[in-house]
Amino acid sequence: MPQTSCDVAIVGGSIAGLRAAQTVARHAPDLTIAMISDETYPPYERPPLSKVGLTKPLLLDALIYPAVNDLKSHGVNFMLGTRAEELDVEGRTIRHSSGALQYRSLVVATGCEAVMPPALSGLPDVFSLRRYEDAISFRRALADPLKSVAIVGAGFIGGELASMVANEGRQVALVDLARKPLGRFGDAVFRSYEALHRGAGIELHFGEQVTDVVQQGNGSRVLKLSDGTKVPADVIVVGVGVRPSTEWLKRSGLRLENGIVCDGTLRAADHVFAAGDAVRWPNRRWGADMRVEHWTNAAEQGRVAGVNAANDILGSPLEVCANIPYFWSDQHGVRIQFAGHRAGDEEVAESRNSGGSLFLYRRGEIVTGVLAFERRADFVKIRTMLKSELSWQVVSSLVSREDS
């Protein structure tokens, strides 16, 4: 018989949910914990799905977080293959595909789901790498070395996949509706990104829309773009964006506006907290509302939401979530990293030397972020300094120092 009640319920089986469970177990070991996840596997690492080379094994046992066994030993109930369907906030009840679960405090960590363009929906050999099964199916589709590959969406995931495929000596096309992918970080960043992929032999089609998918008489397939170009595309990977997975919450009374709206403690309602990609919250460090779709943010928010879910029961003060957004991406042997907050109106200062490129974002005399192509030591220094307000004078020497 499915469990019907617990102290802390967690909906979502990714890193945010896992960190929440770990934190509750450590912070309040006497509380009972249940995790509802629609996946059939326990929480596992997702970044490797787009980062591990095609010729290297992608084994589920190696991806499952070691903490899962510790949590099972602690008594955490992993309700796998279970879909959350409705939330009754007042009644503190989750209705799910196998029944209902009552809780004293809840952490919602359902993340996001991939957006699929209508022109590509339902077609064979079209993938979005959000889950382990997606990655395995994609690899199987590429078993035939004669199959052409097109990636729709030239963001960080699309770029990683293009790098992964090209590293195996295969031709790959990268298509994006935006004329300047990564342009939100500034034109100079876009130019560096474009040069990185072009230098690796990637066929680039920026500023063009996929208008049709055409099956050729010889059995091959092509994407037809808005400029009339036909791009070979026997296998297609889509990375055009995601949307918060909040459909099941529509009748809950929670405020849903491009995500789950929370306060600074990640509280969405009485006894309800949220963590991860679907959360919109006021980040006190930056004085701005934000929703961040990156692993490190999800992990940190999972910890804070876990602490606060436990403290909600224990009657202890709640912790504020004020962090430094960070992400990394490895493409064509180059590590790209960003830390900070980019609103879009900052001045961008650029530094290039033999070690790579560094881009600093400033508003007046205050540095708000840093993006680097390599320059790892410089990046780490600045990321660490961004934990508190950072003056331009402190880091300006890094930009003025040019190496031959």
C-alpha cells in the first residue's frame, strides 16, 4: 500500500529534490521524508547527458547519486514512477497517480520540461535530452555513422551536443532562430561563441527558422529553413528552451508566473517551499527577481528549501536564499563559465590573452558578473569576490592586463 502521510514531502527527483531530502535528513533526522518522482530511476546526475562523449559509456549506475543509498538507509521513501497530479494547499495533500499523500511541509522541485517546436513534434529520431532515456535513445540513433545530425537551438546545451558529435568526427549543423545566440551576454561573447564553433567545423545557421521537415526520395531527411536552405537532419536534437513544469499546480492557488513565485525564503505558500529551475524568487544579493535554470542554483535552493521545510515544522526561523548564479559548459575543449547577474543594461569590458577571454559586466563602479572562455584562475577569483558587492577598481587590472 502506498505511503499516505509524512512529515516532509518532496515532489521532483532531480538535484533540487535530492539536496532537499539530504538537508532534512541531516538537519532534522527524526522527521519522515517521502519523495514523489515520475521517473522510474532514483535521482541521478543530468549534466553528463550532454557532456559525456558518445564513445564513452553512459551507465545509469554510475550516474545515480551515492547519497540515494544513504537516504534509503535513513528511511526516505522514494515513490518512483509516481506522477503528482494536484496539490491541495489548505488540506496539505498531494494527489498523485497512485493515491494521495498528506504532509506537514512540502518542497516542490519539479523543474522544467523541454519546449518542442510544432514542426518537429511527433517525428522519429527527434530528441530533447532531459532524461536518461532520451540520451540513450539519441546514442542508439547515432549508431549508424552515415546518419546526418542537426541540432536546433544553439544555447549551451545545443553547443555541448554539437561539440560532442563533432568530437567523434561527424558533421553536424547548428540551427538557431536567434541571429546572435548568447547575444544576451553581449555581442563580443556571441562572436567568441560563433568563432569557437566555426573553428571546430560546425555548420552554422543562425537567424533562421525551421519551416518544414522533408523526407527525401533516398530515405534521408532534411530541415528546410526560412531562407530556403536544406540542412541534412536524419537525427535531430532540440534545445530551444524549457518551460516550468507547473501544470499540476494550476488549481493549487500558488502564484504561477513564468514559474512558481516565492519569497526570499523560497516559500510559495503556508508550509509549501520550492526549489530549482521552476522557481522565481527575489535574490537579495542582487536586489532582483530571477528564475535560474542551472544545476548549481538548483542544488543550493534544494538545500535552503530543505532547511526551511524542516524549520517550518520545528518552529525555527527560515533561511533566506541569496546566491550567486553560476553555470559552466565544456565545448570543443574550451570551458565557458558565468557567475553573477546580467540584467542586460550593463557595460561589458573585454580582455583577451593567450589564456582565453574574459568579459566583465559592470553597472557604474559595481561589477555584476563575469563570463570566461577558459581564464579559469581569473574566473575563480572573481566568482569568489562576487559573494559581496564588488568594486570595478578591484578587478580592472584583470581587463587591462593583456598577454601576447
